[in-house]
Amino acid sequence: MQKAVSAGTMAENDRRIHSRTAMSAKVKVIHESLGEFVFSTRDISDGGVFIVIDTEPFEPTIGDKIQVQVQGLPVPAPVLEMVIVRKTIDGYGLQFADE
């Protein structure tokens, strides 16, 4: 499996295998024990999405499964199962769960 790498844009230690596309959208996140939240996305790829956490008290554990649904569309978006795979200072990286 080859990594998708754009020249000069990803650090050598970057483990991503999918190219990211900047995308700002509102998503509803449902966590079994933490509850329901609405966050913004920063980017999306074929493998997942990054959500930005501003002031909400949202502190899941890496490996937690959550449900995510895009908001603000003319019809209800599907609810997707995702897994928290990465935490940064400003949010979380989510990966689409294997079905």
C-alpha cells in the first residue's frame, strides 16, 4: 500500500495513507457516555475526518467509537460509525469504522 504524498506537504514521520481536503462543516457527534455535541470539521479524507474542539468539554479516549452526522444539509445525512484515532491540541482525528 503506497502513501498518498504531495511533494513538500507532509512530514516524513506522517503515517497518513489518504490525502486530506480542507472542509469546514458542522457535524453532530454522539458518544455513548459523553453525550451529543456539534463540532466543525477541519479536513476530510477517504479514511476519516478531523473535528475541531473549541470550548466544549469533550474528552473521549483514543479507540472510542462514536457516531457522526453532517448537519445543515437539505436532507438528513447518514449517521456514520467512526473511531477516535488521534488527539491534538485543537481536536481529534476520526477514522471511518470498518463495517
